[in-house]
Amino acid sequence: MPAAYLLLAAASISGILGYLVYYRALRRDADDSRSVEPNRWTWLIWGIAMAVESWTYDALSSDPMKTWLFYASTVCCILLSIAVWRFSKWERPTVTECVCVALSLIAIVAYLAGGDAWWSHLVALSAIPIGFLPTWKSAWKTPEHERSSAWVLWGFAYACIIGLVLLRLESYQELPYAIVDGICHLSIFFIVKARSG
């Protein structure tokens, strides 16, 4: 199915490019000391949460084409965490970050103990909007800290993945992850745009 391969290629290029754009912005800001330093703890949490979410999604879908971007995003997030380590800092984890870690651990235990991938996936999925709360707050209060084309690239990547999942749909359970992640990423762009005038 050529359309599926085109969507996968577009999602992959856009998603990975988003991480490169975001890293470049972080490096530029770190060198110029113009914005808040990235928090090591936050990036570690995002890597863990994405890994758990991708793992439980993979258990729901037997189609590697659908899971490719989620695993690629997990790897990119972990690589970005390592890359920003030198100019990032440790800060005490926030309540939302602790909740994200707790939900990820609950999802792992639930899946390993009961083998129910769907409920484990939903638990892990609930961590995504919770984890975005500080980013939404930052975008609203200081939109210049979140002004990056990476959010559009990530949103476009998830839109392509939604299209791919719909083309090769096996179960409705395959849709929520891409939809929630896509909305969360694109919403940052729209908040920044609205707040920046």
C-alpha cells in the first residue's frame, strides 16, 4: 500500500526533524543563556514514559509500521536527554513528573502481572496530558520559551501516523496514543501563536 509508506516516511522525517530542531534551539539558548535551562529529570521522565507507552502500544498492534515512529521517538528522546546533559541541570521533580513516573511504573507492573496490554496502555497514555501540564503552563505564561517549529513538526508527524493507523486499522485501541500525542504537541504551537499575537 503506497499511501501507508508515504505516510510512514513523512511521519519519520517530520518527527525526527522535530527533535533536531528542538535540540538546535536548546543548544543555541544554552550558549546564549537566553532561556530556562533544560531539566535532566524532566527529560529522563519523558524517555521513560515514551518507552512504556511505545511498549504497551506495540503489545496492542501487530503492525510494525504503526509502532515504528513511537519507538523512533523514544530513541530520539533518550538521545536528546543524553545530548543536553552537559548544559542541563537537576531540579526537584514536580508533582506532575512524579505522577508520570508512577503511572509508567503502574503500567509496567500491570502489564507484566496481568498481561492486559489495553489497560496498561491506557494507564501509560494518561501520563501524556499530565506530563504536558508544565509545558502548557510555560507556553501560556512565557510563550517565547516554547516558540519552536519542532511542535508543528511533531504534530504533523502524529497526524501522518493517525492516517497510517486508519489505513491499516486492526482495532480502535490503536488510535488513542497517536491522537492524544498529536493534540498535545500541536496545542503547544497554537497556545504560543495565540499568546504571541
